[in-house]
Amino acid sequence: MRVLVVEDEHPLADAIARGLRREGMAVDVAYDGDSGHEKSTVTRYDVVVLDRDLPGMSGDVLCGEIVASGATTRVLMLTASGTLADKVDGLSRGADDYLAKPFDFPELVARLRALGRRATPAAPPMLVAGDVALDPARRTVLRSERPVELTRKEFGVLEVLISAGGSVVSSEELLERVWDENADPFTTTVRVTVMTLRKKLGEPGVIETVVGAGYRVPAAG
């Protein structure tokens, strides 16, 4: 799940990003509306966490730009303006959810996961490919009913591949969906992660390499 946090209070933005990364999300940060707009136009985010009162382009205008773009990106407004009138106004501008500061971090995570499910095509509660079963909610993986311990990135790669329903997923798309903007597109990060993931899943192999195109997990059945 790819998230953009647009928040001008640097300590808060960085704290939110750290917490969401611990939850297995790929997170980018923008500290003003203009850079938030730039990032949102070049990267497909599942959810944008958006402060309303921003330097440069305001959060309200940025929300309108995201909605007008026709992207599937969902917007959660996170702001100190927490009256009922403020919430109604924010939602009327196209925001999908509204959370007032101060907030409880577990609630933010739960709301983001709910919005993330709406930003992508509906997926079954359990993703299955052959004898591999991945539970996105519990973040568990079973192979022939035996638990497989994966890192957050390994889990993210496997989730994207199984969700593709047998289609090929390029290294570039995996890098965009599972990592964040700090990942070097010229590194072997994806290849190494896929290699370790294959070892942990064991034989027979689950992940196929499509030379010159990327990777795929054959669809169940």
C-alpha cells in the first residue's frame, strides 16, 4: 500500500511516516502543498494523508486536484480543524475521510487500510495461489498450511504478485508499490527480495521470472 503524507509540521509528518512504515506501508512525505501536488501527479498513491492548512497550495485545492484527476487515490484529511462544519466542508471538497488532530495512531492506520481497500479492486479476504495462502488483514502467509515468516517487503511483493491474478508485474511496478521514493530504481533490491522470498516459500517454485518483463505468480486453478 503506497501512502503520501502531506503535512507541514515536520516532526508530525516524519512520525506518521515512521509509524506507517512499521505497519508495512510504503510512505512518501511532502511538507507543503506544491510538493505534495507534484508527487501525487507522478506517483500512483493508494491514499493521501492531507493537512488542510499548508504552505503553497492549500490542502483544499490539492484535494480538489486529486479528485479532478480521476485517479483512484483516496484522500484522508488530517487537520486541527475538527468541528462538524469543518468535516462537512472537507468531505464536500472530495475527501474520502476526515480525522481531526490530535488523533490515535491505531485509528489512523485502520482508516487508511479501509481507504486502501477502496482505492484498489476488491480482493478476497484470503489471497490464494496453489498451496500458498496470504491473509492481507492478519499479514500472514501459509504454504501447505505451514506458516512462512516474511519481512514486510517480502510480504508486500508476494501480495502484489498474487493480487495480479497471474499477470506479469514488472520490477519497476514492484518498486513503486512496495517501496517508497527513496528506493534507488537502479539497485538490485527487487531481484534480491524476490530471491529470498523464493527461498522462504520453498519448492516447488511459486514465483516465475518472465525474462525482460518481470515476475508472476500463476493464478490458482
